[in-house]
Amino acid sequence: MPLKSEASLAPAMEPSTTTQSLFSSPRKRSVVLCLLLALATLAVYNSVVHNAFINLDDNDYVTNNKHVQAGLNAATFRWALTTYDAENWHPLTWFSHATDWQLFGKNAAGHHYTSVLFHALNAVLLFLLLQSATGFTWRSLMVAALFALHPVNVESVAWVAERKNVLSMMFFLLALLAYDWYAEHPSVRRYSAVALLFILGLMAKPQIITLPFVLLLWDYWPLQRFGFGQISEVPPRFAQGSVRRLVLEKLPLLLLSAADAVVTIRAQHTAVHTAMAEYSFHTRLANAMIAYSRYVAHAFWPFRLAPAYPLLDDAIPLARVLTACAFLLLVTGLALASRKRYLLVGWLWFLGTLVPMIGIVQVGNQSMADRYAYISFIGLFWMAIWVIAETAQEWRISLRWIAVPACLLLAGTAILTIRQVSYWHDSETLWRYTLSVTQRNFMAHTYLAGEFTKENKHEEAIAEYTQAEQFHRYPLEQVGYFADYELRHEHISGAIADARRVLQGTNDRDAREMAFRDLGIANTKLGKASEARENYNQALQIDPRDPFALMGMGLLAYRDTDFRAAADFFSRAAAVEPIDFHYLLMAAALQKCGRQAEADTAYAQARRASLDWAEAQKKADWFLSN
């Protein structure tokens, strides 16, 4: 059905004459509705200003990023354009964070509110886009309001590190609006505007890489540019074309997508390689089918949402996979059979825009993520709204009867969103909540342990790390770091067990060196000097410049009153790592050897190198006397 014919049905679905009289003109009505939509979004998300930065990527993007904290300058621009930090190439996102830091510094409220403003703008742009393309104001407003207030989008808005999501979405929607402008009167100038906005969006986040395919769907509905099946005496608003022509029209944009895909793969090479090695293709494919179904469930039942849904190592039950596949095939079949263009396009929009993030090419340990639904759920929202509206029209149900449940629905989503925002208040609150709504969530246990470590709650941190290890086979290199952490906080038996597990399971030189060194420290603490000496020697065979192993050997020699050997080991440690602590140990051993002049020199070097003299002396005295 041509767009003009479809739009002619709009009065039946628009408010009554009395309601419309509140607006003096369509333009004024749109302005008022845009303001109401933006204000509602800001009101629902207002409490985000009380939230802190969290320990999930906010440190990489803002709080520990010296380039971002340098503000907007030439060096920051050069870095942003060339870096693969955070395993992405998204210079506009870095510019955005640098601007925020220059304006707000470490005040998290400003960073959060900027994301809220972007989200409110995106809701307004979505409303204007749908209204312009379809001719339906109230349906478009409802879709935009669901987008603005749906709790699944809290992750994209309340998480500072996800600025890239709201920023890329803005350019995505602007590109679609520019495409509508182009499709009315195609020209190189107008097409260039679409391409430029697409490039800017890709420079914010590669998630919009599917835009060329989205534009083909957009051609089919609502623009109805495909030159077949058009029976109307009214000239079409948008330029028509054959399928071949419309596909060729997207080729320059497809080339941009391909180029960005290459850059993204290079940026995420390490993460992709690790995840692809950890999870088999069958596991990733099975998880993708289930994830699609879970996303649909979250769209219509947005409860127990979490920032981390881990992809567990265990085999996924075949029954769940088959059920998910049957559901997807059923909905696809119904969309095709309905002959409603908006249903087919909405469903393909949902499926297609999720393809880069669905996990066939796995990045990280998540099975799915709410932030990935930011663009995709728009298709589901308009499917639902258009079906309800057309059903009401066929059954001659008054708009007032629809308006009441619609308002109740939006109020319900707003309440859920306000509650969801509160869970992002701080790291500990977020991860405790996550553990309460998910099971076997090793990611939540790990991040909670990280927060406890930061707060010097080491017993609680070790307990969380231990829980995480029960649910996930961490790479042995990471197990080695955990053993090191256990050792530093007197969990000696656990450290020994983990270090031995590393030695039994990997040939990685760095991991084995750390494991031998940790065993040496552990055996030293247990008074097993011969075993400790053997462990340190094994570490030094791998790396003769390991300062920890050199220091350990020196301490063993010092306790055996072999001060000459101790001085030699401490001297080698100081040569590798010239810090006050090593020089103080070296000075003590030299003094015991009667080499006072050399001891005085080492002591003077310690003073010059020291940042905290009292603490360095206290630490050296403790090690030498224990």
C-alpha cells in the first residue's frame, strides 16, 4: 500500500478534534510533543546525577585515562584518532569524554547527565524520524516514548563508559533523517550528508555498521521506494527504484562498513582471539539463538535486568536451543505471512541490527548485553504499536480507550527505569544487585572482588574471586595473578595450589616465572628455605632479571648470614628496579659485610629514589627481621 494511502488512515488513529484543538498547528504540536518527550526522559533519569563512576570500564575510559584527563588539545586529538585503547577505534567517543573531563573533572554527575541529554535527544530524533517517514504522530510518539523510558536502555545511559552507544545512536538517527531527505530528491550533495553522518557514527561506535542494510529495509517500509506493487494515482513522495538500483545505491556505504569492520577487528583482535578460542562455534551459535529469544523477552518483560549475562562454559541444553529456534522461525513466518510491511521490516530490523553483537564472533565473556538492544528494540516497539493501533482501528475502538493503557504502560516502564538507575549508584551496589538477579555469574563476582580490593577488603575480595573460579575456567595466566594476590594477603595455601595449577597447565614463560616466584615466597613464609631457594632459582632460569626472585634469594642468604651473597642479589635487584626499598636492603647487607663506603653510597641512592622515606625504612626493616 503506498505511503499516501496509509497516511490517509491517520485521522482515525489520531486524537479527536477536541484534543487536536490544544495545538494550533502540526508544527507547533510536534514541538510541544518533542519538549514533553525530552522532559519526561530527563525527569526519569534525573537521579543518575547521584551515581558514581563504576569499576566496569569507567576507569579505562575516564577515571584512569591520562589522555582523556588532559582535556581537548592537539595531543589528545592525535591519540584519539590513532589509538586502539579499550579495544575499539572510536575517536569521537574519546573527544566526548575529554570534553566532559575538561568541563566537569572527576565530578561524575556531569558525565552522567551528558549521557542523559544525548538519550533525550535520541528519543526526540526517533519521534521526528518516524513521524516524518510514516505520517503517524501518535504512533511515532509512543515508539519514541518506549525507547526513552524502557529500562533495558538504562545500561546505555547510566553507564559513563557507554557514552559511545548514545553518541553513535544520535548519528545513526541523523543519518536516517538525512536519507529521508535524500530519498525525496536524490542528489550527490544529499547522499554525501548521509555518508558523512554515517562516518561520524562509526567514529563513535561500530555498532551502527549495519546502516546500509537498515536503509534497504527503510526503503521497503516506510519509504516504499521499491518500484513494484505501487498502485496509486498520487505520485510517491520518495524516489522509486528497482531492487538492483537501490542495492547499488548503498554500495558506497557498504564500503564504509567494510572498512570499519576491518579496523574494528584489528582493534579487538586480542579479545576476539581469546573468546573464539575459549568458546566453540557450536556454543556461540547456540547462545546466539537463545540470546535473540531472551532479547525479545526483555523487550516485553523487562525484569531482572543486569549489566552482565555471562556465557558459561557448560554445554547449552539442546532443548533450549531448539525452543529458541522454533520461536524465531515462528515469528519470522508470521511476519512474512501477515503481508504487513511494518511487521516484516520491524522484525528484520531487530534481527539484523543485532548481528554484529549477537556473539557468532565472540568478544568477551557475555552471552548478551542490554546495551546491544539500544537500536534493535526500536523495530520491536513499532511492530507492537502499529499492530495495536491497526487492530483498534479495525475493531473501531476509540483512541481514548487506547490512551489510558498506553499511559499506564509508559508509567510502568518509567518506574522500572527509575529503579534500574538506582542499581547503578556505585560498583558494590551494582554487582550485589547483579548477583541477586543472576546465577553463576562469575563476571559479577570478579568485579565485586575488584571493588573490595580497592576498598582494602581483602578477605571479602578473595572470597569473591574464589566464587568466580567455581563458575568459569579462567586462563591460567589470570589464575597466576590471583595466586599472587592471595599470597600478598596471607592466603598461602590457596596461593600454592593456584601456582601449582599454573605450572601444571601452561608453558607460558611469564606465567610460569610468576608461579615459581610465588611458590618461593610462599615457602619462605612457611620456613621451607630449601624449597623456596629452588623455586627462586627456577624463576631466575626463566628470567635472570626477575627483581622479586632476586630479592627473595637475597633475603634467604641474609637470614643464613651469607651477607656477601645477599649483597650481590640485592644489588642485582636494585639494578633491575632502582627503588628505595632495594637500595636499603643492599645497604644493610653491605654494612654486614663490612663494606661501609659502599653501604653509604647505597643508602644515599635510597634517599634520592624515595618518595616515602619512612615507609621504605619500615618495609626494609620488616623484611630483614622476619
